[in-house]
Amino acid sequence: MIKLLSISGSPVAASSTEILLKRISDSIESALGSKHKAKTDFHRLNELMYLPCQACGHAPTPNFCFFDDALTPIYQQLAECDCFLIGSPVYFDAVSAQTKAFMDRCNCFRPPDYKGVQQEHRFIKLLKHKRPGAMVFVGDNEGWIEGPRRSIAGFFKWIEVTNEGMVWYRSLDFNKKGTVVEDKDMLKEADLLGEKLTRLILKEYAEK
């Protein structure tokens, strides 16, 4: 079973962010074909109740966090997935509040190494296996993409996900949701990214 995890940080259901995430995951499932069974878990962060990071200062081992809330089952999915997709609208040259809160709460995927177990740095790498991943952004022509891109790229490194690309959709009408369905070139770009991720997923499986 190949496990895909897709996270939307958009506050809007059926948004362009969501549509592109689904397009990529559908492309992966289609490219995998009948030989490989796939399961996609999708979460809309805006519908979940969870605390922002409380900077506890201690490692929650063996759990991923001290707090038991809507993110608890998602932690396990994130740890076990074979491919990770995350999408966010671009607000003030950054990811959405929902996306940032989720990323912050994943801090303890590398808990502080107070006992000096891992000599090369101050954090313990809990996840040893890297997985391919990609990001989706929705903004406008005036938006600065490097801020949110760098934020999620850093997050990927933290949770052992390799950054394999992004789709950036520049919406021309924010009074309408889901306008990306009218942009065939952007949908094709999402399809191609899904196909690329599929090749990497299968390569990982072949090497196991």
C-alpha cells in the first residue's frame, strides 16, 4: 500500500489550492496503475481544532507532541506516508496562518537532544527514511513566492521530505474560488508533477 498525505492550508473549501493538491494526488494514483494500490489521506486544516505550538521546551518522546488534539492522528500519517503534498494560499508574502500553525506543531519530529545522543547536532532525527514531496501555492501576480517557498522547503527538511517541486497558480479573480479549473496549462503542470513524484515513489520502493 502506497500512502499519500495531502494537506490544505486554505481556509476555503473547493479552493484552487485544494483542486491542485487533488490533481497531483490523482495524477500519482493514475500513474501508479493497478499494480500498486494507493491510499490518499486529505486534510483541510481550517476544519481541525488544534493548538498552536506552545514551545514546551521538552521532548514528548515517544509521542510527536504533548498535546492530544486533531493533529494527533495526522502525525502518524505524516511519519508513515510515502509522499507528502502541502498547499497554501500566499498571504502577506507568507503561508496561511493555518499552514504555519501546522508546521510549528511538527517541531518535535526533531526533538532537542538534551542527552547528547546525536553528536552532530542538537536535535534527534526520529524519521530515518526520506520521502518525496511537493508544494502548491495560490497567489496573485504581485505576490512574492520566495517567502512561502523557503518556509515550506525548510519544513520539508525538518520532517525528512525531499522537495521535488511546486505549482504556483496566480489567480486573476479572488472574488471567485476554484478558478484554476479554467487554467489548462496549470492543471497540466500539476499532472506532470504528479507523474514525477510517482517515478520517485516507485524508485524508493524498488530500493527498499
